[in-house]
Amino acid sequence: MRHFIRLLALLFAAIGFSSGPATAKAQLPPRPDAPAVATAGDAAPSVSPAPNVLEPGAQPSLLAEPPPTPSPSPAKPRKHSYNSCQVEGKHVAITFDDGPHPTLTPRLLDILRERGVRATFYLVGKNVAAYPEIVQRMVAEGHEIGNHSYNHPSFLKLSPAGLAQEVKSTNEALAAAVPQKPTTIRPPYGATNASITKRLSEEFGLTVVMWSVDPQDWKYRNASRVSSHIIQNTVPGSIILAHDIHPSTVDAMPPALDALLAKGFQFATVSELIAMDSPKVAEKTHSGPGVPISAPPPAMEPLEAYAPEPAAATPAPQAAP
Ligand code: NI
């Protein structure tokens, strides 16, 4: 009798496993390790995963998936400034200074959207006040906005009160345009020093973001030279500097972005890249102590570098200095 029951059990088992993949799957017993109650880890995915707010009519399928939310250690010290970041994986950030420009910036935004690339724009406050709708489009399409002063002066030549005025008036122009507040600042011409950088970070809550890849697009108005420099010098953790006020720079972007994407680079906003920054990566990727882990300080842009192209159709509100 016992043998008969075992035979019956085997028979049922055989029927179960031979009745096709779909039903076989359905008959599988519950995994013994499946928890009956959701754990804290299981609850996490219910948090809204999409930081990018899309306007109606935007094309979400063309935008890149936002990278997984980095989880920096809460003990991670906040740095006052970054030239580049130490990250796991081929993450980089591309930044565009001095806009928005009434015609070139929308053209650049089209190029970025076609490729699902998100960038960070260091905006000049007076241009924000003139073209708030372009800033709104940037935010709607998932880009980050940062402070680049109101009138583009060298911070080294300002009084403490003058510096505060430049920073605050730009934040106010941004606040009038979009709900997002900037968390980073790029001093015009890269002109800063330790005490200014510390003040920007501590008093205004703005992390100073410099760069590690500089095609000098303000100087070389040649799209292929600019794109080649970017393609050849970008490495994981790079912060790329460009200016969306020169037609040649915008022309350089399709080949530069396509080549970097083909190499497997993923574009993060500056804040996302900073959130991924980890000294542990530097320990892993560098052979030992004494090896510099960050790029050398970037060369300062000369003061005459800020010369936006005049708008063809719309007159620029204030001529460049
Ligand atoms: Ni600038």
C-alpha cells in the first residue's frame, strides 16, 4: 500500500511537470524563502522613481532613464567644491555656461532631447530674467540649473556685499522662473579662491562646481576641434565645460554626445554626479597613496571669454560686457 501511494505521488508529479511550461510554472510551490510580510527593503520601490517632471507633449520615451538614486553614506562630508568626481561606472556630467541664449539654447535642448542626455546649465541671472521660458523648458526636460551670477563679473573683483548681490539676484531670477532652486554655482571665468568658495558653500548653500574637461570653446570656434577635445578627454567622473552661447559649440554637440554615448558614457546632472562621488572609488582605481585623485585645477577662462553671440531675431536684453 505504501508503495502504491509513492507510485501515485510520482505519477502526479510526472503529470505536473509534463503539462507545459505555463501550467508547470503555475504549479510550482511558493518559494520557501519568500517573506510573508514586506520588509523595509521591499517598500522602497514604491517611492516615486521619476525625478524628471515632463510637460504634456514632452517625449518621455526619448529621455534617458534617470540613473538609480545613489545612496551616499550619511557620514559623507560635504565638499565645498568639485572639479570632477570619483564614481563607479562611466558616469559624466556636461555643463553649459552663460545662457540661456534665445536661439542657440533651444537648439541645444533639441539635440539633448533627441539623445536622452541631461545636462546642467550655469545660467546668467540677467539672461534668466530675459528668457524665463527657456529655463522652464530646461527644468521640464530634466536638466539641472545652477547659478552663474547675474552680470558675469569676476568674483575676485567684488566686495563681499557685491558678491552677495550677484548670487542672490540670480537666485531670485531663477525663483521667478522655476520652482527648482539651484544647489551649485560656477563662478564666472572660474574665478574664485578658498575664502570665496567657502563662503558660497557655507553662507549661500551653493557647492562650487568647476570642470575637468575644457575644450576652450570660447576660444576655438570650431565644432570639430571642440567635439574632438571632449571625446578624447572625457573619463568616468568628468565634468565637461561648454558654453551654449556659441554656434560652433552647439554644432559640436551631436558628434561629441554621440561618440560618448557610443563609448558607453552615461550623462548625469552635476548634483547626481556629486551624489555618486566616493573616495572609495579613488582607493580602488588608484594604485596607492600619493597619487592625485582629482584633476588639477582648471585654467581660468580669460575675462574676455564671455562674449555671447548676439541673437539674430530677438535683441539681447543687455549687451555682454
Ligand atoms: Ni561664464
